[in-house]
Amino acid sequence: MIRDAGASNRVNWDVWAAVHGQDAYYDSAGLVAGADSLTDVERAGLAAAVGEVDGLDVLHVQCHIGFDSVSLARRGARVTGADFSTVALEKARDLARRCEVDVRFVEADAAALPPVLRDGFDLAYATVGILCWIADVGAWMRSVASTLRPGGRLLLLDIHPLWQMVDTVDPLVLDFPYAFDGPHEFAASGSYAAEAEATTTVEFGHSLGEIVTAAVSAGLRVVRLDEHLDSPLDFGRGQAADADGRYRFRVSGQLLPVLYTLIAERPPSE
């Protein structure tokens, strides 16, 4: 029986945060030296959502150790990062200090963001590996929507629910649901970025329909929904990158989506 998914996942992310930042995925030295952590898909999402972030108030939801928070601040945004891991936030604050950027970090559950953040942001930014950790996607959408000013936008870029189902590509093995059917507990022997002590994670499936409906039910207007057939990121499904360095999901020679971008707006009339 899974008694407290939130507590299990917080322990897990504390453990992962402790080992992240000195690895190929999270290159802290490179970030401090001026490297940009945003992928081309994230840059395209920003351009479609708001154009330039210079001068905007941006909430980085589930910011982890703050790499994208720093990159957004370097673009001229006034950035607040929110995460539930105290270990991650300690590391994020240290990175921002070393990078000489001003970022505010707040310890908070993304599905229950504090009132101090309400109506304060032009953009809520959440990418990649977001909703699989959230039991109630409706609560998450309402929470994030509450932080937006009228006319403010959500940029959610995440692993596609279809790709989330996949354990391995060859042979094709599915080990996760497409849509919500309750919690799924996994034993993690390490993080996606570095070796780490064994932990337990609890994850949740959410279909694309559930996600879009949750946004609309939270009072947001869907501006754009893109499904991406390739990714710059390796999600560890056992397949090699194509010659162009991109990762793709093929079944019987047909490409299936690996990422999606959702842009939704709080109506300006509110």
C-alpha cells in the first residue's frame, strides 16, 4: 500500500538533488561560466508563449536545482523558483549566487503554491518531467493558474503521455499507464543524471486529454498544443540517437510523439 506519495517523492528528490550538479546532465561549472541550460524545444516554447522574457515576472515551477531559473534570469526575467525539496533549493540558491544572478526561491508544493505568489507572474514555466509526479493534475493547474496575472501564460513542456508509457523501445515494453489510474510505485536505483542511493518514487499517469481539460477547468484558455516527434534529451529508453543527435520513438517505422508543449493563458478580462 502506498501511504504518502508526496513524502516518498520528497525524500527521493532530496537524494537526487544532493548528487545533481556535478554530472554531464547538470554541468554546474558550465552554467557558472555562462552556458545556457535551455534546450531548443524550451527556447521555441518561450518564443511562442511570450516572445522575450526580458522584463517579465517568471515563476519557474518545480525548479529543482535552478538551472533554467538562472538561464531565464540571464535573459532579463525577474525569476522566482518554486520546489518542494529543501536540498534542491539550497543548491539552487548557491548556483544563482555563483552565477551572479538574482533569483528568489520558495519552498512549496506545486499543487498548493502559497498565496504570496498569487496574481504575481506574466509567465509560469514548467519543463520537463513535471506532471508524472503530480497526483491531482486539476489541483496543479488551479494552483499554477492562480499565480498568473490577467493575460499571463503557462508554458508546460513535458514528456508525452504515450512516451511516458515506454520502458524499452526494442523490444517494445510498456510499464506505465496512458491515463490516470492511481499511484504507481517504483524502486529507483539511481537518478536520471547521476548515481544515487536507492529510493522509492511514486508516479502518476495523465493523458493529454486530462491535462488539457484540467487547464480549461482551471480557467485557462488554451493557446497552443504541439506534439513533438523528436527530442534533444535522452530519456533512457535504450535507443540510440539518430544521426542528427535527436531521439525519436518509432513503432513499425512510424514516428510517435515524445514531448508536448502546452501554452495556456489566463484571460485578460479577469
